[in-house]
Amino acid sequence: MTAGDSFDRLDDDDYPAYTMGRAAEMIGTTQGFLRALGEARLITPLRSSGGHRRYSRYQLRIAARARELVDQGTPIEAACRIIILEDQLEEAQRINAEYRRAAESSSPPPASD
């Protein structure tokens, strides 16, 4: 791996660049909160060769959203379910938009009277 390859990973949202301590610090929570999100299977951190949890920026955004909901009084299990449903809705909307664009580009132009 070259130095250029390493720098390219810095832009990768899925690259597990952050240790548990740094991840918790970045989103203003505890390591225990991150472990709880893992136990609830909302996020599954990758493990380093030494067995330490490593988080990606994408996972940190999910954890930050969970923290927002919990801070508003939502139980952690419910917060996890809400986030999963939000993610599913976003994916469904993306797919629908793709279908709409494909349908519009393949349909003949409207007939003029």
C-alpha cells in the first residue's frame, strides 16, 4: 500500500478509522453508549488485529443520530428501531426516484392536440 492509498481512505465514509475512545469523544458520548449500540445491532464496528473496535464516519453519523434521540428521552431500543426505519425509508425513496427517472426517460413525449 502506498501513501496515496492511505490518503484515499480518509475520504471513505466506510473506512474504520476511529477508535472507540475517539469515536465517543467525537459524538460527545460514552464508550458504553457505543457498546450498547453494537449490542442492539444498530452498528457493528470492525475489529483491529488486536481486537479493538474501530468505527467509520458513516457509523459515527448513525451513533450521533441515536444519541440525539436518546437525549430527547427515547429509549435506546426505540431509537435504534427509528433509525433503521429512517434508513429503510430513505433507501425506498431513492429507489422510487430512480424508477421515476427511468420511466420518464423511456416514455414517449406527450401528444400535442
